[in-house]
Amino acid sequence: MKERGSKKKERQKQGAKSLLARMRPLIPEDPEEAHRIKAELEKIAEHGYETEISSARRDVSTREAAKKLGVRLLTLQRHVSAGTLDAPPLQKVGGVTVRLWTARDIESARKILATIKPGRKKKA
């Protein structure tokens, strides 16, 4: 299984290197702009096609959001069901109902979770 992934990654790198070779004649004369574009193309060639450009808008599942927030999945689900967090709406994706969390959703949840004290609440 790992070989298949590494072969795919290698093909992506080869394709990116080929793209870099074809793009070199199109680099502008302005040295600053040329340097910026060349650096971006080299980054693509080094890391394959997966750069910030392709992953700029990536929604994540509740499980991944919990991992990014540093809490367990069940903890995040409990806060959502209790209404202490503003969760994204439920969406149908491939016949499955999920919540897709954006970076903004995760940041607002992080701010709210920072104000909540962990543990049981004492009776008055």
C-alpha cells in the first residue's frame, strides 16, 4: 500500500518538474516577479501539486476539527449538542450527513473552548 502512494507522489513530482521546465520561458523580465514565480514553481516541483493554492479552502470533518482543537471527538460532539458551540450546519455529502468545519469555524470554537473550564460543574 505504501508503494502505491510513493509511486503516485513520484509521478506528481515528475509532472511538476515537467511543468517547471515548460514554464521557464514564460517567466517575466521583472526580476522581483520572476523570482517570486520561479520560487513558487520550484516549491510545486519539490512538493508535488499539493500546495497552499490547492488546499486553501479545505473543510474538515468533526473528527478532524476535534483533533485540531486538541479535544476528543466526544467532547466536541457534547459541546455541539449542548449548544455551547456554534457548529456548522449539517450537510449531505455522498449520502452521508456530516458537518464540514471551516478554518473560521474551528477558530471560533477554539475561542469559546478557551473560556470553558473542564470538569464537572459544582452544585450551588
